[in-house]
Amino acid sequence: MKTLTNTLLRLIEIASIIGLNDNDVKNAKDYLMHNEFGLCYDTIITQIYEYDIEIDIKFYQFITKIGNLLNLTHENYFFMKELISDENNIPKSIKSELAKIIASLE
């Protein structure tokens, strides 16, 4: 349990560094303090997704590692792949903006 707690604390730290707002970081920490590991994890990944915060493949792999520790299926976090910023993947935020531009041309 200590390993999971420390891993989730690291997830929270990284989320804060990449731009997750203080309120969501605080909520995740509160869940963690009450041993609500799943809610902590879900809060972080859901809010990163909702705010279209770009991630890299290493962060996605870290999310996957924690998902495995929590015995979650891949479907619980697969959506985060949309946020990976690399040359082979268009991030969700850019896809959304492109869709708006294309729709305005019609």
C-alpha cells in the first residue's frame, strides 16, 4: 500500500507540473489521504483529459503502470492516449480545433 501511495503522490506531483489546476490537485490529495486510491487516480487522469493537457508517452506509461497496480482494465485509461504529443499522434485539443475549422468551412 505504501508503494501505491508513493506512486500516486508522484502522479499528483507530475500532474501539477504539467498544468493541472490546484483545486484538482488538492482533491486528488484529499482522496489519497483517505486511502481512496481509485478516486485519486481517476480525478487526476479525468481532469487532465478534460483540460486537454498534453502528455508524453512516458507519462502514459506511468498511468498504465498505476492502472495495473489498481487492477484496472486498459479501457479505464486508454482515452488518455489521445493526449500524447508526438509525431505519430495528433493531440485531442488539436483535433477539436481542426474539427471546428472544418465545420466552419461547410
